[in-house]
Amino acid sequence: MKKYKSYIISGVIALCVSLGVVILAPEIIPGLKTLKIEHISGAPVPGAVFTLNKENELVPLDFTAVAGQVMDAVVHIKSTQTNALAGPGGQPAPGPHRELPDPFRDFFGDFFGPRFYYEAPHPGVPQPSVGSGSGVIINSEGYIVTNNHVIAGASDIEVTLHDNRTYKATVIGTDPSTDLALIQIKEKGLPTLPFVNSDDVRVGEWVLAVGNPLNLNSTVTAGIVSAKSRNINILQDQYAIESFIQTDAAINPGNSGGALVNLQGGLIGINTAIASPTGAYAGYGFAVPSNLVSKVVEDLLKYGVVQRGYLGVTIRGVDGSLAREKDLEVNTGVYVDSVMDESAASDAGIKPGDVIQEINGYKVATAPQLLELVGRYSPGDELKLKVNRKGKERELKVELRNRNGEARYVANNKREILNVLGAEFEEISPSLAKKLNIEGGVKISRLYTGKLMKHTELKEGFIITKVDGRPVQSVEQLANYMQNKEGGVLLEGVYEDVPGVHYYAFGM
């Protein structure tokens, strides 16, 4: 038995040693460790998060399809200014860019970053400066909407498509009051983005911002709609309309003029500004809503200038404090502070102290919302307003007027030749002609990219009295003469605040 016991013990010991070698040898002896790589044919969990659509149906939250759909219709815009003067010491050229409040300074100057600093300063010598932004193709014939501040003052505009094709662009029209501009490149069959009803956009809805931030082409960021009808007091125009869609999708310098889209690839806004103390993304961006963009674009295409109606009132939003101060019966709406004489509001019977609560059936809660709604209509359009006057509701009909207090469109100066010149023109009034001791003339109300800016030192406000020695008293006369003009052109005219007759020459 002792003999068998020793055999059994020896066998057990041998078995333990063998198992130990098998288990521990790969850890002790280099090269003996075997790696196992596991392959699977699909993800163990679904590759998308789900969300609810407007019909409360579950739909996948997937950005890849819409990103691929949208990027082809968003372009990079390079604008070059050659008429800026370098200041001493390489400082930026003087202008409104440096006077903006810091939290929103990126809107104009800082959207172009350090490019407004000149590398080789020569005081008094024109130096080119280059800025960049984005744009959205809205028509297959090459029409592109962007921000006015992206192309303002540019003598040359270059557009680069997503596939790297590059084109020179001409300005069709601008609208500083909404900071929008329409430009065109000579190409057909381009991909476009469709407009959707921005009134249907909901706070909390997922959106994508598409553009070219920091010169990083075709960048897509995601976020939600943070607020609507936001006024940030950033537009410097006297008739500014601010009713931005606010989003937390990352927007940086260079996104300006790019697209804000929903998950179906529909355009809900044009990215315009960011709130930032540093000049880079700090949480919130702001976009012009698509319904307002659509109105501006259609007018610029048809008339070359926006046909905008005005009520003729000064307003402010109602809150608890104002309701107590004015002893109002309501806590929401838009309070009428004053009414201009002989205005649309005055003729309709609107009075100071009224609280506007609805316009054409749309509830109005804030002043920016009212400005946006009215801004979608033209002179001569009739609006139905519901107002609260001392606790009683009244319905009023208002026929909108233009800036001059007339219920008609401003002069139609939509001519391709005027786009080539790069200016917006308006006929001067008889009273101004008498004051300046001239028979009449055509005033240049706005300059943008074109022959006048590129080849002359003409300034906005110049009143053309003669072209090549021929008297000019209407926009139509000017357009007819310039339509088939070749060779040199000599403009003669005056400024309101500068004495003497001035001459400018350029070639067609």
C-alpha cells in the first residue's frame, strides 16, 4: 500500500506541475503568449438614438444623412477689400468694427479675425484686406444668400463650392436692416437648400450649423434651438430687424452666412452672429429665420431692393414691471409707446398705450417678434391687428407704408447693368434738388462690389446729375443710357455736405 501511495502522490504532483506550466508559461516565457482577437459582424446595440417627431413617432437621431445632403449647398466666401487705408503702426483701418460691444464684437470686424491687420503698414496707402465667411445656394442658377457684413465693402468676391470649384461673384442686392445679401455666380445645375417655415421651429429641436469656421471648410456642428425671437441689439441699421433663432450648435468666425438646418435638411436660418467675450464659440449663436430670409431674397431678386412695410410706431415688450407701471390688464404683448403722425398706425386708429397681441392671427409676445412679422410684408399690404386697449380687445386693419409714408413700392431699379456698377440708386426729391440748386439727379444710396467701388473713389451719397454730359434725373434714364454703353464713362455730380462739382471716370 505504501508503494501505491507514493505512486499516487507522485502522479498528483506531476499533474499539478504540468497544469502550472500550461497556465504560467505564457506569462514567464516571452513569445509564448497567444492573443485572441474577436470579430463581430454588427454592433451589439443599435447605432442611433431615437427622438420624437411632430407626430410623436419615434425616428432615429442620425446626423450623417442630413450632413451629407446639406454640405454640397454651403459655400465658402472670400471677400477682398482694396480701398481700406492702413493706419500707422500696422493698426486696423478705422471704422465701425472696433466700436462694437465686446460680447458681440465678432459680428462684424472679428468675424474676419486678424486679417484686418496689415502686414506692411504704409500710412495713407490702400492695402488689401481679406475676410471669409459662408453662403447658402438657394437656386440652381447660382444665387447664394449670405450676410451683408461678409461682403460689405468688398471689391472682389470669390466663392468656393464644396467640390473646390471657384467662381467670381456679383452682388444682386443687400439689406443691412437684416444683415442679408444676395450674390450670384455664373453656374447652373447647382445643389440647393429648400426653405422651411421657421414659425414651426420649436425650442429644444435638434439643428445643425453648416459653414466654414476658422477657414475649416465644410464643418458641421449639432445643437438645439435655445430660443426664438431673440434681440441682441447688434445691427447698426436705423431700421434694423432682430428676431434671431438662438442655438447652442457651435458657431465660430467664418460660419457667418452659413446654414442652420433641421434634421430633414431644410433651411431654418442664416447664421449671423455669436455671443462671445473672446471671439470664439462660447455657447450661443444667432440665425436670421428663414421666413424673413425668404422675403428679403424674393424682393432682391425681383426689385433689387427690399420692399418693406412699416407701421410707424415705437414699441416695447410687455412684462410684469411695465404692466404694473402702466396699469395694464395684460402681461404679454407689445406696448405702443408712440404713434407717428400720418403713419399707417395713425390712420388705422392705433393709439399710444395700446397693447398689440395678434397680427394676422399670429400671437405676438415680444417686440422682436412683431418686427419680424411686420418685416415680412410690403407697402400696401393689409394687416389685421388685435389690440388690448384699457382691458378691452379691438380689431384694427392697417395698410402698411414705406419709409416715406406711402403705400406703394419704392422705385424698381432691378437692372443687370446696375448690378455691374455695384450700387443702389434712388431719385432725389424736388426739395433736395432745389436746396442743392440742381434740376434733379440720382443718388447712390449704397455701394457694393462693382465697377464704381473698384475703379473710382466715389462715396455713398453722391448725386449723379450728368453721365457723359447728358442730364440724368431718374434711375430709369441712368439704366437705359448705361445698358449698352462701351468704353469710358464720366459721372458728374454733387454731394449734399461737400461743396463743388465732382467728377468720376471709369471704363465699361
